[in-house]
Amino acid sequence: MGSLPLYTVDTALEALKKYDIQESDLLDWEKALQLEIPVDEYGRKQYSPHHVNLFKNIKKHLALGRTITEILEIINLPPIEASRPQIASPVPVMASVGGPALDSIPLAPPLSPNPSMPEVPSVNSVSQRPAGFTQPQAPQSQQPSAPVASAKTLNKSPYAAIPKRPNLRGDQLGDGAANVINLVNRLNREKDQLYKKLLETEKLNSHLYSANSLFHNKVREMAGQINELRKNQNENEKFKLLEEKSRLHKQLLDSEKMIQARQEEVQQEKQRNDMMKHHVQQMEERIASLTTPFDATKFCGDWMETGSLVEVLYDNFGINIESERVRLFRISELPERIYGSMTIINTSYHYETNTLWKRNESLMVSYVDDQTLEGELSAEYILDGVPVAKAIYHVLCRRSH
């Protein structure tokens, strides 16, 4: 029988390529699990199928979120002997029955530790042996040397191949040995079937792991898309709220402007009403003064006149017309021209220093109260009988005591 294929670092990584396992991962796991990896005569590491299956299981457990400590409690490490090539033992010729010894029959390579797979009884566990069966010792000179598996002979497939077993015929041996050989052949066939099922299970497990990784990648991708959609939705909702806030703020400003404009209109209307009331009151006072007999003696007395220039109607001589004037005058007699509570007093003034100049003033005032007269003064300047300038003043007269 042939031995289990051994893997170098490159072929092991090629077998573990679809599991995304790197050489640094192998070194870390070997150090963490304290694995003793045998080497060949050139110092190259020789991984057995047990090691390859172990690395697959470690990757799967790590993908499930377990730590190295937890993985050590779950998995069984392969024995050191499982990684070494098994050399087929020679088949000695039985001295008494003409068949090979039972203990010298080559066995199938051991499977990777898997708690879920049933244990197949080995040949040494067979309790039924033919009566009178003895196990002779074959001479050393007749034992052929078994070929040693080369380290370069590696399986290119990521899964270990089923080793071929020798076909032992019962007609070449004795009757008792033939029964044992048939039993061994049947057990070997059953073991081969179990080994095939183990390989199929490993393939299925690999496919399930790939599908599981793809599923988790899709789930992460969809979760990222969902988060992005939620983020975009939140941003859109935020923008909508900001736009709504801006619109409401604009409406509030427009409303405040309208209210302010309304208030200004109300204030202006109130001022116009107050002015109209004041004019009405003045008109009522004037009407009352016109309808009520007025005592013209109220104009008599000493008055202090204060005048402010309103307008210069013309100035053909360039006279220096004063803008403000103050004078004290007396009304000793009743004015000749009285219109209700209003009177017109005309006065002519001559200049002693220059007899060619004369000033005619026409004071038109109305009685406001016992202490106040208000009206307009027209002053005309005449040179040698010719009017050369005329100015209009607004006057306010206060009674002087």
C-alpha cells in the first residue's frame, strides 16, 4: 500500500487557496498550537493531509468568531506520526498455512480526527481467528524492501486521494487464512467506502464554507447598503426639514413686514386723524370767534414782537434784509381794520438819517389768547417814492408788562 501524500509549503497553500490562508497564518498557527512539522532531508516542511484538514478547521472556527484558545478545546491535534509517510510492510510467507501473517498486512492510512465519524475497527481488532493459526516469523532474507515514498511525489488535488490496497486471493493461502483475508478485504472495502464518504463530506463542507462566506459577504454588503440608504434618507429628511424651516421663516418675516406696514399705516392714519381733529378744533374756534362778538380792546397794550423771515418777494436794490427781527411796539388805540378776532395794522416809518428812505409795514395778526398774538408782517422798503424791496415775516407777539 502507498503512504499518505505529503505537502510542501507551496502545495499546502495551493490546497488551502480557496480558504484564503497565507503562509504567515500557517506559521502563526504552528506556533500557537505548538505543532511539530517534520522536514525532509533538505530541511523542507512536510505537511500531511491531517495538517491540511486541521488548517481548514482552524480557518472555519476563526470565521465563526472563536479564539485560538477556544479552538484548542474543540479540535484534536494530529499526532506527529500521522504526518510521516507510512512504508508498506513486507508480506512474509506463512510457514504452516502458506499465507501472510495477520499482523504483517498493510493498513489503510489513518483519517483526520473527526468526532462525528465512526471509528472503523482495524485488522488487529479482529477477534475471530482460525483454530490452530500460528504466526510464523518470516526469515529476514526473504523480506523485500518496500519502496519509500518520495517527498516530491505530492497530490495535486486539494483533497487526499484514496490509497490503493492489495488484492489478496484466498486460493493462494490456506483455508483459515483465506477466511481472515476475506474478512480483511471486506473491512478494507468498508473502510474505503467510509473514506470516500469522508472526502465527499469534506468537499461538501468546503462548498458550504464557500457558500457561507459568500452569504456573509452579501449580508455585509446589504447591511452597508441599508446603512447608506438610511444615511441618505436621514440627509434627505434633514434637507427637507431645513427647507421647511426656511420657508416658514420666510413666511414669518413676510408676516412681520406686513404687520409692521399695517402698524405704520395705522400710525399715519392716527396722525392724520389727530391733524384733522386739530384743524377741526381750529376751525371751530375761528367759527366761534366769528360768531361771538370780539372785544377789540384786547389788542391794546405793549407787545414784544419776534419775527422770522419767511420770504423775500423782491430786492432790486440789494438791501441787507435781516432774517430775524425783534421789536417792542404799542397799540394805544383800537385798530381801524378789525375782522372778528383778527386785525390789520398799517404803519409807516421814516429814517431821520436819510429822508429818501421809507418803510411801510402791514401787520396782520389774530388774537390767540390774552397774552399772545400771531400772524404775518409785510415790510416794504421805498426809496424816493419807488418800492425797491419787500419781505414777509412770521411774527409772534407776547404781551409786555
